Amino acid sequence: MKYDACNPAKRSPVTDHTIDNIKLCLAVCTCPDGYHVAWKVLGELGSRSQLDELIPYVRPVCGLVMNKPCHILIAGAADEASLAMLDGFDSDRNWRFSVADYCKAPLLLAENYARKHQVSVKTICTDLAAFTSEDRYDMVFVFSTLCFMDANARKAFLESAAERLTADGKIICVARYFENPPRIAQETNSWETRMQRRVRSRFKDFPELIPALGEILTRLAVTRRNAMLAQPNLEDLKRDFKAVGLSIQSSTDIPTHHRVIKDVFHTQKKSLLVLSRDD
């Protein structure tokens, strides 16, 4: 039985694997807000369906590179979930992956996944704004990292990624943006209160973790609020794409079914974008 964020009575026990991953992230995450720790915790509280909702939209796009050997760069990783999702599409084991992030926590999680599932993975510890590589990529997958980068960093990464694409390579990203200014302060305060309560309930059998997890959620609420206030809108992103020679090949709106996300960020929209080079 999976955890139901809206019905705490419907839950299975927290697994040792989850606790091990949270402890790993606590030990090595260097993010000021403890983001990679928080993401593992939020996943345990039911927020992972944000990525799950992408599967029916990403799978057809991945058909562009299926059935041939290819190299995929995952740029910016909360954990190993993007790798696991994309690897799940590769039934013939034709793909190899690189995972790039400035924090070691998601890279270690990706390496652990690769060892367990015998996947070819290269990890790159780097700030995406300074990303360089000698490799070329058939696909660059960016979940929503672009929307949390400032304009200069975003353009720098997009320019570098575009240069490293193969002739028919694609950048697949999720654009998250607000059509109307949200009530960020009120909504994030409400979100933090709910998450703190759920952490105390969900991790009651691990009391030694609760103070650290609670403090990280408090930090995350502040930094995520500031980041969301600065999020680019869709037109900003389009200008950035054009500036580095990228065109939108397709755009698909993604409905949000997750109740918690809809309640907190009801004005936020998501689109799956497929980008290609102009040349």
C-alpha cells in the first residue's frame, strides 16, 4: 500500500531503503536549503507524483531516440528518479546516461541506482551555469531546473547544452510558470505547517531525524518562496531559447492531478517542451 498524502491512515511503513537515502543526503547535501534531503522527505510524504505525471508525456518523446544507442544527459537532479524514469523506457538497454548536478547527493543516488540496475551512468559534479563536456548528447533532459536558475545562468547552460547536442539531438524540459501572481507568502506558510505536521507523523519511529528534517523544511520554504517569486514566465523562456539558437519543436500542457500541489500552487502551469537547434 502506497502512502496517501491526503489520508494518513493509508500508509505502509517507511522502508530502510528510504531512511538510508535520507541519511546519505543529510551527510553529503551541500545545498543551503538542504534541497536534496527535503526532496527525499517530500517524496515519502506523497509529492513524487509530480514526476509520475510526466511519464505519459515523456514516453512518446523518448520514442525519438528509442531503438538506437544514444547518450542522454540529465541536467539537474533532485535524486535518482529522472534516471529511473528514463531507464524504464529503455527496454533494449541501448542508452547510456550522464547526470550533472552541483551537489553530490543526487549523484551518489544515481550511482547507487546504476549499480543496482546495471545501467551505464557517468556523474558530473558541476554548476550547470559552468557546464562543459567533451561528450555529445542525443537528448538533454531537464525536469524543471531551468525555472530555478537566474537568467544569466540559464542562458549559459542552454548555450553549452545546445552546442553539445548531436545533429538531431533534443532538449526536453518542463517549463513551470505562473499565469497570475500567486499568493506565495500565504501559500508557502500553509505548506510548511502541513509538511512539518506530516514529518512528525510519518517519521515518528525515527525521532532522531525529526529535528533536522523540520529545520530543512523551514529553510526550504524560504528559498523555494524566493525562487518561485523570481520564476520566469513562458515568454522569458522562449526569449532565452531563441537567444542561444534553440527552437520549440513541440509544447504539451501537463495537467496537475496531485491534490497537494494543486491546492498550494493553483495558478502554476506546466508544459513539456521539446527543443532543437535552429541549424
